[in-house]
Amino acid sequence: MQNFRWWYGGCVTCPVLGDEVEALPGISLNAHGKLYYGAGDLGRVSKDVVATPSDGIRRFEVTWYRTGLTSTMKEDAWIKNFRWIRKIKKTLNLGDVIEALPDVEMSIIDGKQYYKAGDRGRVTKQSKVDKITFEMQFEVTWYRTERKSIIKEEEWLRKFFWIEEKETENALEMWRVTEDFANARVRLGPGYEQTILSVKPAGTVVKGYQVEGYEWVKLADEPGYIAINDKSGQPLLRSQAEEWRVVTHAHRHNIRKETSKNSEVVTTVSQGDKIYGTREGDWLRLSDGSGYSLICEGAQRFLKASFEQPQKSQRLWQQKPSIGSWLMRPVREDEDENKDELLKVFEPVENEDQLANYSFIGKIFTCCVSRGNENNIS
């Protein structure tokens, strides 16, 4: 107890079907002239623990993402060789994307190629149970060939990798169809040979995110994908960078090289400056490529998007104030913070010399009623 601290990180006695594991440092398997896995490799349990008939030893199987090969591991020895990572999908759902693992042989039926190692496809038909074998199976449409194939549940765990598409709100961007083309085609998947679902005229703004590993944008508000560039490399879409305004209370705000407060400062901006970029979590990636700006930290805001609606002015008193009382209201960030403009909003007195005091306290404007004529105070 003096040397160690107990930490709960999701304890498991043995990985089960669909669990993801990682080979520990110094652990690898070379057999039959092949490297099945090495230290740090990730794999998925593709067959549950069963007793081997020949020796009665209980083993499970792991299919490795990098090599595509499948190895076995004894139930009572796994913890010395692997680290449990997480539970992931055992069954595919409609719309899921999978990728054929490196060791998968090319699928050719009746002289037609369906998929090969590295190809990606989408589940386009809901899973169902085969009436003869009672096995769960899925229909997958492959992006490259546009052909459909039936994948059995046991087969997908051994031959394919589930692609986690990052469809988070922070990853979404606004994209504009360039004026270089009359329209941009929305396709079934990320590929020029994919079925055309619709077209977007030049100037149209769409919301979506770039699919990892592809120069394609997956639309967020409707099905389909649009290429960022056409086949010749001409831009079809351009990121519609948003306008942001610096609202920090500090004199200067840092632009950093990476998304870390410890990263190198490349330049600074001042309060009130406008900058342009795309949000990535709590950071703004600047459209000119100069770096990243921290948007917020907890409740503290450094940047505000121009599309955010400003708060409406609100009077914070319920009754007519008397001499010596203070009036206040929030100062909107889109206002000129000067006395003349703010007095028009308050309209508490007839003329300026009736104000004995005014000040800015943070983002709150305050003024003191110093002389009577309360009939003119509203």
C-alpha cells in the first residue's frame, strides 16, 4: 500500500467477442514466416473463448488490424500479453462503414470484383438472419466498385474493420460550392463512380465534415458525399470559414501553433479584432493556416462567433429609481462602448449634466442619478 495506488480502469477477467485489445510492450508473435502482431498493435476478439478439443485448453481468437491476421490466446495467459482497451461493435447497423483488412483476399464472383484489402463500404440493408444457417448477415455496398455483397456476422469480425466516422458537432463545418462549376454532385459514397443522389448549384452552402482519409465531405443534414476537388484537382468545395471576434478581457490574445496552451505562440490579436476559422473543440483553426486560437476555457470566453445572436438590452430595475440610486444594464459586445450611445438606451434624465458619475465595470455600464426630476426617469 506504500508503493502502489489502486486504480479502476474497467477491469475484465477475460476479453469477450468484439472487445479491442492491445499487445503489451515487448510482446509479438512470429509464426509460419509471418508477423501476426507486434508491441502496440490493436486487434479485436473475433471468436469467443472455447475449449480446444485436442488439449482442453480454453482459448480465444484475435484479428489484428495492422496485419489482418488472426491468432489465438490462452484464457489464463492473455493478461500477461495484452491490455484490454474497450468494447466495440459486435453487430453492424444500417449506415455503418467497414474496411477490408490487409490480409483479406480479393472477392471475385462470376468474374466480377467486389472488394479487396483496404476497400471501404457501407451497410445499405438492415441485418437479417439467414433462413438456412440462422447466421446474422449484412448487405454492404462497396464505394470503389459500387457492387453489393452479403457479409456474415462471423466473417466481418475476422475480415473487416469498423470505421468510426467522427460526426461530432465540433467537427462540422460549413462548405460552399465554388463558382468554378455549375454544380457539385452529391454521391452515395466517397468516390467519383458512386451513384449520384442530387446536385448542389454553385454558391450553395452545405454543412458536413471531411471523412478521415478521404478528400470528401459527408453531409450532415442529408444523405450523401461531395468531393472537395474534382478529378482534375480543381476545388469543388471550399470551407466556409466563420467570422469570430476577440472578446477577451486581456489586452492581447495568443495564437498558438498547436491546440495546446503550452504550444508556441506564433502571434497575438487584440480585443475587438475579427479573425476567421473553423471550430475544432475549444479551439479555432484559423483559415490562413497561421495557427489556433483558444475559444473558451470553462466559463471564460475569449472569442465569440459573429453568427451568435447578441443579447437584447434589458432594464434591470422594476421601479423608478430615486436620487443616488444606480442604474445598470449589460453592455452588448456588438455595441460601441461609449457614453453617448449608452445614454440613449437608458434615457433616465433630460441632459448630460445630471449625471454625476458613469463607469464601465467589466461588461456592466452603471450610472448614478444625481438630481431629481424623476418624471423624466423611465
